[in-house]
Amino acid sequence: MSAWKQLVWSLVVTLFACFATLKLSPTAAGFLANHGLAGPMARLGLLPPAGPADTTAPGQGPKASGSASQTTSQTASPGGAGQGKSGFARKLTVVLKPAGTAVINDKIAALGTGAALQSVTVLPLSNGTLTEVLVTSGAKVTAGQVIARLDSKTQEIAHDKAKLAADDAQRTLERNKALVQSNAAPASQTQAVELAAQMADLSLRSTELDLSNRAIVAPIAGVAGIVRLSVGNAVTAQTPIVAIVDSSALIVNFWLPERLVGQVKVGDAASLVPVARPEATLSAKVTSIDNQIDPASGTYQMQAQVDNGEGSLQPGMAFSVALQFVGQTYVTVNPLSVQWGSAGAYVWRFADGKVDKVPVQIVQRNTESVLVAGAVKAGDQIVTEGLDGLKPGADVQVFGGDAAAAVSPAIDPVAQATPNVGSAQAAEAPVVDPATDATARKKHKHSGDAAPAGN
């Protein structure tokens, strides 16, 4: 098919579609009247004749057939600015929930590790061979109690020799003092004799110390651990004999973030929950606070002491540590009420039958509430449902509240079903083109000729 034939057919189809739209659409006349096309279309005989409804409201013209959709859109406008078919203002219905308060940063949890109040690994003070092991694993020992002995024959002999030398030096000193008093010996010899006696005494004390070191004693009171040595083992000054632990109380080491520096003091209460026994909650007190912050982790170390008189806790156990603080109080709103715009988050606040838009800053999101900061106060009525179409200052009604009764007078169902064209629509009567109106009246007078086209 040639191009000019395609063009002709396209024009025919377009004209047919326009004619069908004008004949079948109930709002076509109103649309043409609003855009100044009703007059030309009426002259061409393309507009349907004006019906009886056109004469009931003079000056309303063909646009009356399309005013129902306009009235409906006005009725559903935000804030109830439009009017319903019965002539009464309609308001949007909203659901409210008062803003509350919540406290955050009032507690913190950390993971800590328990350590014994005192713990020591006993080492011998000299080399030798074990001749006695006087402690068993798990036994309670007291401070100064002998737990093992080394062979001491060599030290005993050295001690006896030193004692003899010390006794001889002491007798020489006493004899020299007697000779000096009788002028039988010069006084200058007394100083040398005294020095010899003192050196002999020091040698004796040294041998006594070496002999006492052959006995291995417990430096603290506590419970002995596993003894891994037995009689006959040769040991040195670096050989561990046994570990003694005082676990009458445990020291729990944990770390806190640097933002809490200064908020925790020695003596503050702490709550401990053993990870292995989550049903148990123990009371403890902060005993030590480190004086520097670890730059790698941004934390600093603290210690809390918990009583362990029953011995149910063991060093090395993991604990969940909880500390309580004063915290910060914020306003809470329902998560459904938080809206977002180009400037950030906001909520709708209801007061005196109207709503206003209040910007907020989100502080923390929880499952059942959102903590916010801003102009919202605790107790403010916040809109949670019916948010679509709200505008600042719009009149609204509260679902199930006292404000719902003050919307407008009761609407008669019959009047709502059969709108009063003279009241509701005449109040919103659009301006009609004079040429269009005159053409419509002329066609109404000759309705006998134009009636078949309108039907």
C-alpha cells in the first residue's frame, strides 16, 4: 500500500476514534467545555444534545455531566478541603498513639575471664634431688607449710663447720677482751679479733640459709594443684613443683569502650553470669580500673571481684559482666509513624483537631518503638495510621476518638445516594463558554432533530 493511502486510513481511524469518544464518554462534554472546544464541536454536530439535568442548573452547561468526578476528587483531597455530594466537609480519619519515653545507654554487657585471687607456682630455691613430697593434688595448704624437701647432707656438713668456726671466733674474741683489760695484750688486736668473729658468724648464717632452702614451703594459703614430681626427681631452680591457687574470691578481667571512661568507679556494683551456668547471677564489685586505653581496640581493662566461698567457681571461667548507668532518656514513637522526606525523617503530630509535620532525628530503632530526638515530647499524639494525603494544618478526625463526632452533621443516607444538584454541584459550578452554552440551548430547542445522535 502506498504512503498516501496509509495516511488517509490513519486519518479516518483517528477521526472515528475521536467521534466514538465524544459520543460514548460521559465526561467528554465537560472536558471540551473546560478547554474552549465545546462551541466548535457543537457547530459540527459532534456534541450530544443537552439533557434535562442541564436545565436544572442554569449556567452550568455541559460540564455538569463531568462534575461528579471532580466533586469526588475534591472530597478525597487531603485535609478534607473538598465537599461531598451532600454538601458537608469530609475529613481524613487517622489513628493516634501517644509518644512515650525510653532510656538507652543505661547498661552495658562485656565478656570477662575469671582469675584466682592469688595464684603461685612453687619453684625450689636451689638445685637438688627430691627426698620428700609432702603435699597431694587438691589438698589445702597454709602459708609457710613445707610441701617438699631436697637432699641436704652437704648443706648440713657445711653448716656444722661454719658453726664450729663461729664458736671458735667468739671464744677468741672473749679471750682477747680479757687480755686487753689486764694490759696483757694491746688494744689494737681487739679490732682484728672482732672482725674475724663477725665473718665467722656470717658464714654460719649463710650455711643456715642454704640448709633451710632444702625445704620447699608454700608461700600462700590455698589449694594445691596437680603434683607432677615424685621422690628421686632431680630439680633446678626453674623446675615447677606445684601450683597453689587461692580461689576464695575470683577476679574477673573485662574491657569497656573508651566512651565510658569516668562513668565507672571503684566500688561500683556489677552483675556476673557464668557462661557455663546461665541460670546463676552473681553480685560483684569493681576493684581495679586501668589507667590507660589500648589504642588498637579503643578499650580499657577493669577488674571485678566476686566471692567464691563455696568453691563453685574456678579460675579461667568465662563470665558475662553487666554494669548499670544513669543512661539517656529519649522520646519513643511507633515505627509506623516515622515518615521520610527530602529533609529527613518526620512524624505527624495531632493537636486541636489538626496535624502538623514535625522533623525528628532517629536515635535508635527497636522492634516495637523508635527513639527520636526533636520537637516531639512525651505524651504528644502521633499519627500512626491514615498518613496518606496529610498536609500541615489539615483538619482530621480520630478513629474511635471524641474528635470523630465533631467532623460535620450526620449525613442522610438518602441524600448521599441522591445528590442535590442545585446545592452541591451549583456551588462548584464551572464557568461555561457563552458560545457553547448558546449552542447547547439552540440544540435543546431542536432536540427532535438531534435526539437520535445523542442516544
